[in-house]
Amino acid sequence: MTSVASPALAKTNAPLQKKSKGYRTLKRFAWNMLPPLTFVVILAMWAAAIPLFNIPAYLLPAPAQVFGRLVTDAQQLWDNSLVTITEIVLGFGLTLVSAIPLGLAIALSPVAKQIVYPPLMLMQLVPKIAVAPLFLVWLGFGMESKVLLTLLMTFFPLLLASISGFQILDTRLLYLTKSMGASSWQTFRYLRFPAALPVIFSGIKTSATIASTAAIVAEFVGANKGLGYVLLRGTSTMDMELTFAVLVVLTLIGIAINYIVEFAEWAMTPWQRAKNG
């Protein structure tokens, strides 16, 4: 015998469903507002700390002074931001197109692992900052030395993540797909590559964070343009307003890079979205 829900019961449940949906929407909105609210709280604490502890402006300028400097020096900051962003994009782009394929080769080829992996690990042990002056001697003060240092500093985290990602697949799944007649390409496309993506993106996030730091450090060592150059000039002249304005711009660049990587991961791993609800 089947039961049929009465129209009265359906009408009673309708407001509850609407209320539940509205509550979820409100909860999601409140959750998404936490990061900007945290930022506002930090700004408020910053502004309050200056008069409270009597901090002089040459040590810590007020937020209003910093944002005023962002407006007055907008063109200078924009021009130098483009230089630094270009260095980050080129260096990190070279890392993406070299570290992931090389990680795949090392993970799947014993020959590549035996020949290529040891020299790479020796290079990893060399302090990257120590070789930055060499790049200036070899390549000059142009963008090439900054791109090369960014590549060198971001390469190894992504390489190691790629190797781990391509080796993460359960061996039993490989035997199963082979027994079902799947080709090597099909196994890679439908099993190995999707399984490796979350680990690879973890390495991409780490390398992307390092990329902006690498570009700034390279500009510290020797440059006549870029945000690192402006930051060094601001600190050397005790211009704290300019220094903090550059730090704000660098923070915004870092946030933008993080969101771009997060969106790429969201777009390329739909099964992760389904698993996380």
C-alpha cells in the first residue's frame, strides 16, 4: 500500500523549506564575509595602536596616510607593479611548463629518475639567494635575471609535488585498467592525471606564493624598476608611507595570485567539488 502526502502537509512544509534555504544562504553569506571583516578589524587595530602606544609616523604611518600615498603615487606604483607582475608570470610560467612534465618523466621512468633526479636534487641544495648575484653578472640588471631567479626558486616545490602526484595512484587500479584493456594514454587521462591534480595544485600554490617573494628578492639584489626597487628605495630614505603602500600592493598581488590558482583548481577538479558538496 502506498501513502500519498496530503496537500495540507505539503503547504505546511513549504515555508520550512524556504526558511531552510534562506538560512543556508544567510550562513554562506556570513561565512564569505569573514575574510573582509578580519581585514577591517586588522585596519582598526592598526589605526588604534598608533595613538594608544604613541608610535611616531616615521616608524608606523596611519592607514589613512598609507592609502593616501596609494592615491598620490598610483602611477608610479602601477608602472612598477607591471614590471614585477611580468617577472612573476614569466618565471612561474616557465616553472609550470617545465616542472610538471619533468615530474611526470621522473615518476614514470626509472631511467629519468636515475639520471635526471640526482643532479636536480644537488641544485636544490644550493642556496638560491646566494646565486642571485651570479645571475646579475651573467644576465645584467634587466628582467632576465629576475625571471631566472623566480624560475629557480619556484621550480623544486612544484617538481616534488608533481612526482608525488603522478606516483600516488594505487597499483591495484593500474592492474585493473590493464586487465580491462585500457591503453597507457587512457590510463593516464582517466586515472593517473586526475589523481595527481590535487597534489600538483598543492605544489602550484606553494610555488605561486614563492614566486612573488623571488621576484622581490631579485629586485632587491639589483634593479632600477619594480616593486622591490621601490620598496628598497622607500626603506633607505625612511619613507614609511611609500614602504607600506608597496606592501599593500604586494599583498593585493598575492591575494590575486591565490584566487587565480584556487579558481584553476576549482575548474579542473570538478570531482573534488562534488565530493566536498
